[in-house]
Amino acid sequence: MKTKRYAIVLDTHRCIDCKACTVACKVENNVPLGKENYRNWVGADPLRGSYPNLGESYTPSQCQHCSNPPCAHVCPTSATTVSPDGIVHVIDHKCIGCKYCMTACPYNARYYNEEIEAVDKCTFCTQRIQVGRIPACVETCPTKVRVFGDINDPNSEVSQLLAENPSRVLKEAQGTKPNLYYLI
């Protein structure tokens, strides 16, 4: 049996920019209040169409849990690690706050958490996965933009979505091999 490899599939067409994912993440993971402290976020895409028929869309994002994470490669203390299930972690007591990983991340998915004096980022809510729950951002989304699961399991919902729908990853040319997939 293959090792689990976690991923999220996002259907951005469903996103209404309610930011429930961002709020749930902050509460679940004790992310300090402040406009620069986020483990996940929702960005507005450029308007499409022409007046008066304009449309807006949104792209939720977070750490991409890359299979080839540049953040881990530059960390001088090995504080950034990848667990066997593909989750990229920061071991806060090993982090010296140099922020090299923040610079190396092409997704801007890390921030410096002054309360723990270390870099912080999304962990797919590992504490929830360990007890059989899904990440807070996935659970709370009212329009079900995000689907979480084991991409190595061909019967999982994420695998089925990717088999049945065209998708893309962000910044594919960077060679990071992200594990967030956006349905087209």
C-alpha cells in the first residue's frame, strides 16, 4: 500500500470571497490577529467582461505543500521538513527566524509569527488530520470550494476530481510540484 499523500483540490468557480476559510484557520491554529498574519487567504482575480456586464472571481490560496519545496532547501537549521504524507512543516523551536524560507517560497505562503518567534504557515491542520478530521478551511467553506484527501488513493474524492476534470497548479514552471490543484 502506498503512503498517503495529502492534497487539496479547489473549484474556484464556487468561491464567493466570504473568507470563512481564513477565519476558521486563524481560530483553529491560533494565528495572531493582524493583516499580515495568514496561513490561507482569498485573492480577487482581475475583473472580466465589460461594463455593465462585469464578473469577478476569487482564488483561495495557502502553502502548496510542494513535493519539491524550495523553502526546505534553503533552511539552514532544517526547521522546514516534509513529513511522509507530504505535509510541509516548520519545527518552530528549530527556526532561527532568518526568513530565508519566506524569500524562497514563490507562493508567499509564510509569515513571521512574533508570538512564537518563528516562521509559520499552513499545516493542513495536522492536529485535525491525526484525529480523522479534515482541515478547518475545508470543513467551514459554505460553497465547498476545497476538497481534501489522499491523492495516492485512486478512490479518494481528490483523485476522482482530478481524473474527471482538467486542473492546473500555480507557478508550475517553478518546479515545486505543488499539491494544491485548481479545477479549470
